Amino acid sequence: MTPAPRYWTPVLVLCIAFALAAWSADLRGAFDSGVGSLNDEPAHYATSMMVRDFLVSGDWSAPMDYAREWYVHYPKVALGQWPPMLYAVMGTWMLLFGVSGTAAILCMVFLTSCCASALYRWLQPRMGTLAASTGVLIFLALPLVQEFSAALMTEIPLTLFCTLSVLAFGRFLDRGSARDALAFGVFAVAAIMTKGNALALGAVPPFALLFTRRFDLLRSRLFWMPAILVMVLCAPWYGMTAEIQARSWSGGTRPNLEYSLKALPAYISASVSVGGLGLLLAAGFGLLKGCRQGRGYNGAWNACAGFFLSLLILLVVLPSDVDGRHLILAAPLFVGCAVSGVVRACKNFGLAPAWGLALMVTLFSLETLRVVPKDFGGYREPIRALLQDPAYEKAVVLVAGDAIGEGLVIAGGAAVDVPRPRHHILRASKVLITDDWNGRNYQLHFTSLDAIQAQLEAFPVALLVLDSSTNPEQWFEHHSLLEKLVQERGETWELLGSHDVRRAGELFPKALRIYRLKDWEARAPAEIYLQAPREWGHLLDKTKPVPIIQPRSE
């Protein structure tokens, strides 16, 4: 017996959206490039591998000890800087599909298709199959969605959880059911435990109540249930890690007027560029018409309006950084409002919705649609060859570059270093200097070539990987000293090979150079350890800043 359409249609939509998103990622070179187009991508990749390894380790009694030991081998862990939800999702995915870069990108593609499916399920009963399908296609084609559907970042899972949460609260406004209130709370917890930007969800209920004049809901216990869930499940984590996250904000450690005056016009401008002016006007019209519907039918639209407003306020007030990518959280709801606006406008003028939808797609294609390529490469092959060479079975590797270069070598090395943790793939930014997450408060602890040579020999560092394709803004004094070291100490350091690398489509010939310490086999290995933390989650002794990773004679 053929199943009813309402059962197989969501699965079919999910599969089609997945195929389209995967085809888009492949077309743009994402599977060949792997993880590395953004500074944080290698850190998310490595941390997800750590969680996957912890899950299969069988010993779950001391997670912090496991994380510290893993960090000593692969110092590119971001847990604490970000909440654990992304790593829980990715770690579970890696259990099923492996730790390759392709598997990681496919996870983001799958989550993107889940966003598209949620958009379809919201629009189809209200606007029809054609309008819902058009919304899915436009959503997948948005440049922001193209970029982050093929990047291992928090943006796509955060977008999914925020979308599901807002729509659940909209249903609660319409129906007042415990199921919808619980769904809003659960998805809000998932979003907030993915990234702090999801705290914008906290203002959705008060704004929506203000827009709908549904103040009677304040007397309902169901209305307060999501807030209790968030406080119980999220507040402890943010209480422990608030200082760590605040130190990474580029606009200051607390809200300030200077940042807000810069951020407000920037985000208003970015909201236009997300889908183009035509899409923005259509979304505004659709949102206005939806909010003006009668009670029991306007919940989702008022919840969307509350989320758009609260997200803008959060981004303008919280001085993390000004970046249009943060608007991707609202992308599915934004597209849904735009499709609704076009359909409603066509009905007002007595036109078939198909004509309006065709016009919308045409304007979007002319104004906004473009292919967002992802072209990074040249890092995986050299580090894989080194770690699989029996001659370097117990070698310590040190890499010096920017956040992307160091991260690609470390995360790519960890992916092929089986069983993990095995090799030590260290970062010069953790061995020679101290700084914060954004490279501020830079302090070089070894200022002479003799001092640097002695520090490297103390491990000993057998292989030194230098990346000269480094972003000039992230080129620091220790990079220059290491370059000078290998040039002037040719009797100690031997060049093994030079490799081309690509960044955003730009070729850097022979930018990745690998040097060998000539007598490393004869040197006694040292114990490699972390500076003892004084507080949970802190890797540095703040009273005595020294490099995080140190050698100690055995």
C-alpha cells in the first residue's frame, strides 16, 4: 500500500535538497578544499575529531584530562571558546562516516538540507508547493548559504536550530500546546549551546507578545517552560566560559557606543546584500501581511518579526565583530517571508503566483546570485606523507603560520594520524609566544636565534613546517625569527621539500617548506606538557604568562 504523501513528501524534499546542496558544494570545489576557508574551520574540525575519539575511547570519567592530553598532541581545540553542541553533532557524524574532510563537509550539507526542508514544511501548507519549492531553491542559492553549507562552522547548525525554535514558538502562539512550547525550549537550548548569537531567541517571546497583544500568555506555565529549560541547561556553561568568550570579541570586552555606532549601519547594509533589495522588500511586505492576519494564523510571522528585531539588537550591542555572516541565522525565515510577500502581492493584484515567483527568481538571479568558490589546498598531502613515513614515527612536528595555515596542518595531520593521539604536531604560536584568541597581547618569549634553537631542541622538534602564505596581518616577529633561523643555521636544519599551496584560488608557489633537524634522532625526547590551569577552561596561568606548551626532560 502506497504511504500517504504527508509521510514521504518531507523525506523526498530532504533528499532533493541534500542532492542540490551537495552538487553546489562539489561545483564550488568544497570537497577538494576540505576545511580551511575560514580561521575557525580547522579548530572546529580538530575539536570534532577530539569528541569523536573521546566517545570511542571507552573511558568517559575524566573528559578534561582527555582534552588536555589531546591538545598536547594537536593544539587546535576550540571547546570552551564555543559551546559543545557543534562538536557533539560532528563527533557523532564522524562516528558514522569517518573523519575525512569530505565527511565533515557532507555533514554541513546535510544540515543545510534540513534547513531547506524546515522552510518547505513551513511554506507549503500556507503558500502551496510551487511557492515552497521556489523558497527552497532561493535559500540554497543565497551566497551566504553557499559559503557556509560547505564550511565546518557553527553557522549552519545554528541557523537550523534557530529556525526550528522560532517556528515552534509561532505554533505555540497559534495553538498554545505544551508540545510546541517544549519544542521551542529544546531547539533554543540546542541553538544557544551551539553559539552565543542564539541568545537572540530569548527576546522572541516578549517581542511576539508585544506585537500580538497576547499578554494573557504570561499567566500560562507553558509560556515559562522554555525559559526554565534554557536557564537550567545553558546558564552553567555560559557562566563558566563567559570570560573566555569575551576575550575573543574584537569590539571590546563589554558593550560600548563606539562599536554599536559602527555595527548598526553595517548590518543594515548587510541585510540588503543577503538576498538583494528586491528580496528584502518582498520579505518586509510578506512579514507585514502575515503579522496582520487574525489570531491563530499569525503566530509564525510575529515570531519571525521578534527574531529579526532581537537578532539585530544583539549583533549591534554585543561587540563580538561586525560580519554579515551572522545574518545567516535568519536566512530561511527571511526567504519564507519573501516568498509569502510575492504570493500575497500577486493575489492582491489578481495575478497567478507563478508569475510573481518567476519574477522574484529572475531579479534574484540578476542582482544577487553568484557562485561562491572554495579553493584551498596543498596542506594535506605533505603532512600526510610525513606522518605515514616510518622514519618519523616518534617525531615532533612544529608548524608556523597564521590561524588557517597552522590549523590545516594540525587538523589535517590529526585526521591521518591513527591511532590518535600519536604524533605531536605543535604550533609555534603555543611554543614560542603567548597571545589571546585574536592575536592580541602578543609576547615573544625567545628573542634570539640561540634561545629559539635551544627551545626547539629541547622537545626535540624533528620537523619544522613554515608557511609563507600567511596573512600579512598575522605575520609576527616569531615568524621572521624562524625564517632567519633556517637560513642562517643550515648546518642544523635541512630543507626536505617545498610545496605549493592555494588560498581562495590564489597560488603561493613553494610557500609550505619543511625542514628537518639533522640530529633529532640522537636527542633524548622530552615530556611535552601544558601549563597547569588555575581555572576550569583556562590553559594559561594568568599570573605568569609563558608559552602554553612546554618540554620537560624525562
